[in-house]
Amino acid sequence: MSSPVSYWILNSARNSIATLQGGRHLYSRCVSSRNKSKRTLFSWASNTLRNNAPCGDFALPKAYRHTWTEEDDLHLQLSPEQVNEVLRAGESAHKILDPVSGAPSSVLRFESNQLAANSPVEDRRGVASCLQTNGLMFGVFDGHGGHACAQAVSERLFYYVAVSLMSQQTLEQMEEAMESMKPMLPILQWLKHPGDSIYKDVTSVHLDHLRVYWQELLDLHMEMGLNIKEALMYSFQRLDSDISLEIQAPLEDEMTRNLSLQVAFSGATACVAHVDGVHLHVANAGDCRAILGVQEDNGMWSCLPLTCDHNAWNQAELSRLKREHPESEDRTIVMDDRLLGILMPCRAFGDVQLKWSKELQRSVLERGFDTEALNIYQFTPQHYYTPPYLTAEPEITYHRLRPQDKFLVLASDGLWDILDNEDVVRLVVEHLSEAGRHKPDLAQRPANLGLMQNLLLQRKAQGLHVADQNAATRLIRHAIGSNEYGEMDPERLTAMLTLPEDLARMYRDDITVTVVYFNSDSIDAYDKRG
């Protein structure tokens, strides 16, 4: 027998309407005022569907009701082991050593996971060390309108940051290698995640643009390169500019041309952390979020937010937007808590339909693209007068790490829509406590077959309650499986994981989480060395 919550979820899903056309999905969602999808095409799509009239620059297809069958109900019968298998499929964990000395760095390890709601998933994540400079980078990228922009930003942004930090001498070596067609110095060492779609290397087209960027840096004649704050600021904006320019330039290769269009017309928010010794910088554009878990000297835990969400609930963002546009647009810049009534985040990569003039959009799209096959959304908001309305300029926070700073959590808004900052810190602390308390100490007991069999039987009996070994998994589990009292509801968890593909996005977003643990001893040693 399903719980009341699960019963409500499933019956609501049965009666929901999804607009489908090929790979395009426009959904109406049952959500609270602050838990809404990024693109709200459904808010005006419903009127268009009723009136069967074009909206903006295109007409939407007919709506179809999802037909629920007995087979769908059978798919809901997941065992506890199968639930865990689904939740843990995207897990990743690495211990971090200093790339030069091999000794522990200020980052001890990280744990990451991802759970899709969209198909394909629109979130991306990345972790890489800068091989020519000191520093380790972590990133979470939340796509909307498709996954293309998030994919491109996750593959390319770290290269721009790494090049920005290089000394004049290193950049000269890079340029000399390119000119003489010799092997180039390695720039990044990527730490892979399950499901990474390609090897994160720069393609020839992208390398050309990266090279133009480092040539411009060479012209500045800065012996030590940019500082990290400048590097992050310029890298975000330069990559976004390149994404925009790449589709405006004539490209002969059809595959590259189509991909560039998809990247430019979809969008992505980004939150990137750069750690170098005790120096932590976080750059954020959009509504991903980063927080620190801090353990005070008295043993109490607290949360230190490192980012602010760039959305309609951020009064500073609203003020910024109004300053950048005529006073006559004060009432139309944000409508229904969305930028121009369309987009939840107020900062993002891509989304050129909110940055380009109408004439530029028209001239690019008239080059013979099959926009329907490429799932390109063509629309112009009603009050589109003085673009650009959207920026990829990040807000940057600096924090000097202390021994009491224990972990950093980076996550897409799919997590923060459901859990607040304090909940996330509490769950990670509980995870750390349980990991230390429940780990079997086999070294102190005879490791015979009988003991091992008993341990396996105990774990099987525990089912869903087997402790997650990955803190990111625990956070995702509680985000989608907790009831209104904050308690884990196995029936709700199972129901949320087994909704059909075309309905899952109505009840939850893609969730991507990375938890970075700091090495208090190394940080203390940095402090003592001054």
C-alpha cells in the first residue's frame, strides 16, 4: 500500500498534461512559489495551446495527455536495493594529493553525485587541477533549454581560468609550441565523473578561440598573470562572448555549426570554486549555490553562505537590472518573478535570445538551420526593448580557509529548491558522524566467512537504511525522499524515482552536488608558515 504522499504524487502525475514534440518538452508543474523550473514557457504555452495561435515568433504544437497504464504502476515496484542502485549510479569520490609533492593538500577529498530529472540531464559538473599554476577547481553547471550550453561551459571554462592565471613566460611557451606545431604544455588534469559524455579536451575550434585569448593576455605584458579574482571575472565573460561570436561567424562544418547554435540558444548558470592553499574563491553566475560547513571551537556547527542567488528574490539583482535599463521598463524587466517573464536566473551563459538584438537573432536563424530538429526555442519576449537583459558576469567571493572550515558544498538549484543551507550542513555532519560510527572494524575481529556472511545479511536486512558512503548521495536522497516533517519516507522516495520520464520533471529538477572536504591539519600548517 502506497503512502498518502506517494498516492498523491502518482495520481497527480496521471492527470498532468505534457506538451510533446519529438525531443521537446514543455511542462505544467505543481510547485510552490519558489520551486519552479527555470524556463517557464509553459506559463504562456497553455494560453497558446488553448487559442491555437502563435506566441512570439513561433506556434506551439498540440498538447497530448500522458496515458498511464498498469505497466507504469508495475515500474513503481522498486526494491530497496534497486532504489540505492539508482541513487548511487552517478557517485564519484577522489582523495586529493598535492600534484608536486604528493603530500596532502588543503583539500582532503571530494564526493559528488548527480540525479537526472530531465532526459537527457541538463546539469553538468567538473573537477580539475591547474597543471601550470597552483589551484584546484570545482564547478557545478545548471543548464536550461537543453544541455548543450551547460556541456560546453563545463568543458571550456576551466581552460580559460587556467590560462588567465599563467605567467608571461608560460604563455610564451604555449604560443611558441603552437607556432612550431610542437606538443603544447598540458593545462588541466581532469578528475572524471560517471556519465561524463566526452573526454574534456579542447576541440580545434575552441582551441583557436582560447589561443586568441592567451595572445591578448600576452599583449598585456603581465609577468605574473592575472590574480584569481580577475581571472575568474574575465574568464566567465570571455567564454560567454566567444559562445556568442562563434555562431555569428561563418562555419563550414555543419556539425560544428549546429552545435554552436544549440549552445548559444540554450543557457547555463555556473558556480565555480578555486582552491589554492588557504585561498578559496567562488565565482557564481545564476542560482547554483556554494556554502561552507563550519565547526566552531565549542563543537557547534554553522553555515557560511558564499554566494547569493541571482534571481527575482535578490533585491540587489533587481536594482542592478533597473539601473541598466530605462525607467520605463521598471515594471516589465521582471514579471511573475522571472526575467522578462521567461527566465528564473538573472545571470547565465548563452541564452542569446535575451542578449542579442531582434535583427541579429533573425539574421543568424535565417542561415538555413533546421531549428525544429535542433530543438531551438524561437521566441521574443513581449517587452524586449533594450537588450542585453542577461549577463554572465559572476559575483566573486573570497574566503581565507581556517581549521574550523570543514567542508564546502556546491550544488545546482535542484537541491536548494528543497533543502535550505542549514539542512544541508546538518545532513553532511550527520553523514560524517555515521560514517565514523558504523564502519565495521574488521581488523579487531577474525575475518572468517561466518562473520562476513552475517555482515552481508545485516546490510541486506537494512535495505534502504544502509548508510550512504557518499555525502552527495545522502543529500539527494533526503531532498527527494523527505516528507513535510523532514523525515525520510521510503514510499515517497520510491515514487519520486520511478515517475515516467515525461513526468519526472514536473516534480523535481536535475540535482547535482559536490561536497569538498578540507584538511584542517594542512590549513593549520599554512597558517603557521604565515
